[in-house]
Amino acid sequence: MEVTIVGGGIGGLTLALMLHEEGIASRVYEAAPELKALGVGINLLPHASREICRLGLEDALVKVAITTKESGFYNRYGQHIFTEPTGRYAGYHWPQFSIHRGDLHMVLVEAFKARCGADRLMTGWQCTGFEQDDDLVTLHFVDPRDGSARPSVKAEMVVSAEGIHSKIRKQLYPNEGPPRYSGINMWRGVTKWKPFLTGASMVRIGWLNTAKVLIYPIRDNIDGEGNQLINWVVDIATENYKSQRDWNKPGRIEDFFDVVKNWKFDWLDCPALFNAADAILEYPMVDQDPLDQWTFGRVTLLGDAAHPMYPRGANGSAQAILDCRALTDAIVKEGDPIKAMHAYEAVRRPATAQVVLTNRKNPPDAILREVFERTGDKPFDDINKVISHEDLEKLSTSYQKIAGYHKENLAMSPAGV
């Protein structure tokens, strides 16, 4: 069997590497003519990093990522609400990594080339559609640089890992509605900055009625002077939005700065951090309603092509990686491509649907919402008089279980065993 993967992002390459570990060949077709380190920060929580560690890539990630120590919650006055350890610091066998998406992608690219062969990663192949019969799928491609036709490709099993703009998903669901807007607009950036708190802390601050901010380092000592590359996201409840689902759309600091201009704390000067960003991106928080079916004949969907979700809780890349593990295991167990894809979908479609729907109503930062509502957005004298530590832990644990990274969800054995 050879698996044909459309899309050479995190999901597509992770799937190819997992298949290779099982002795299953694959070929990856990527639309971009050249693979570059694009994007901003993402997180690999233990359920995702476990799978990357099983591929023998932990050392490569340690070199380019921050091994996150803690996740902290603060109100918009900089008052501490709750902090919990993360990854191995919380007793998992696997770390949590905060990493530039481009760095993770390049680690996967180099591993694929070394293990599977550079000739199996086809760049500049943009899929335009497919047709299939009982035996084979025929994929059609163009060169995105000039629109010229590429040779069609015959495949016995096709996985669309094309992301949110999947051509294959569009063909399968031609009448699907537009993205579902959450009512929240996002501004993102990265800034060269000195370490704050532990130097490996992720913090969430405020709430959406004013602004909710997420901040964490993604590269360490980038200049030999101890400065880090800090990733930040500002979320603001916004009735209407102008931007489309484009991760690379430039944003303007003046569109959100007035809301956060006074967020100067003794442990971090937020407005200065935002002002010092090299560039700012703008993105509406959108998702799609869960699909009733991913697998059609010899074609199936994976990652954002299957389940676009709000960028909350480090779920975009993590759920794609979990998809890869489930599909790989199904192929090994079933042998037959069609049976494997249906077995994979039976496991992952309901699980990811639950994450999509939970992100809409009870996000991982529901702790901030709870404190915001209980205090009326006012400073507090004692957080224990606002909410108990036990209730804070319950709020955190509830989301961890749904997303699949609570300790009860994971077999607590060393990676690869």
C-alpha cells in the first residue's frame, strides 16, 4: 500500500512519518512551491508531544522550542488568579512545547526528507480536484506559479491534509456555508523581548469584554543576549469583522491598542511588548460546523481539512497529530484502505466534534470568564474569596479531559512504549 497525502503541513508530514515507522510508503503533494518557516507560535501539549516524541524528534524540538513550565491566569489588572504546571513539570512523561509553527514544520520537513526521501515530497503541486472509481482515485494538479497543468496522479488511498482551504473538502461539500464567526477578532504578533516570570511561562490575561491576551515565549536566547521571541495574541469581542480566513493578513496595532494601553504590570509591560512587534497579523476566530462524514470511497479528510476549530487550547495542530496516530493505527490494523479510513473516522470524528463544540462555549480559559463574572471586572483583594482553588482546578481539568490531554486520557508510560 502507498498512501497519497495532499498537503505538506504539520498534519501531512506527521502522518507520512508515522506511516514510515510502520513500513508504509507515502508521497506528499504540497501546493507551496517552496517550504518556508511561516506562521507564529503554537503549543504542543502532552497528547501531541507524545506522538512527536514517539517519532524520535524530541531532541530536535528541544533545540528550537521552549519547554513550557507553567500556565498562568491573571485579570486585566495583572492580579494572579491561578497557575498550574505543564508537561513534565505536571507529572506527564512528555513535555509541553511552545514553538514557532515554522520551526516545528521545518523539523518535520527535514525528518521526512531524511527518512522517506526528498523525492517523495512534491512541492508546487496544487490539487484542483479528484475523481474515483472502486479501485483508484485520480487526483488533478496545477503548478500554482503559472496555473499550468501537472500530470494527474493515480492513488489507491488519498488523505486531504490541505488545511482550512482544502480543495478536496470543497469538492465533497460544494454547498457548505461560510465559516462560522465567533464574535471575536484576533490580533497576533511576535516580539523580541526579555524573559518574563520563569522564562518558560504561558499566561492568559483579562477577558473578552475588554480584551483577552495570551502570551508565551517560543524561541530562547535569539540574540546571544538572553532575549526571547515572545508570541502574543489579543482577542476582543467584535460584532463585525472585515478580515477573511487568512493567517497572513496584516493587522494594525491602532485597532486594539487603546483597550490594552494601560496593561502595565510589575512582571510584564504588555503595551510595550505589542508596540515592539516586528509585524502584526489579524484573524477572525472562526470554525465550521462538524461534518457528518469525512470518508468517501478511497478519500478521507484530516486535520483542519476535516475539523476547522477555534484556535483555542492548542487544538489545531494537536488534533491533527492525533488524527495521524489514529489513521496510522487503523491502516496497520485493517490493512484494507477503505476499512482503515472508516475505522479512523469512527474514532476521530466524534472526538473532534466535541472539541469544536466545547471551544464555542467552554474554552480552556473559562477560568478568566468565571473570575470576570464573579468580580464584575473589578480588582480583588483575595482570589480565594472570589473562587476556591478546587473550583479553579475543576475548570481546568474539565477542558483537559475533553481535549484529550488530561492524565486520565493518556497512558502514562514512556513515549514509544
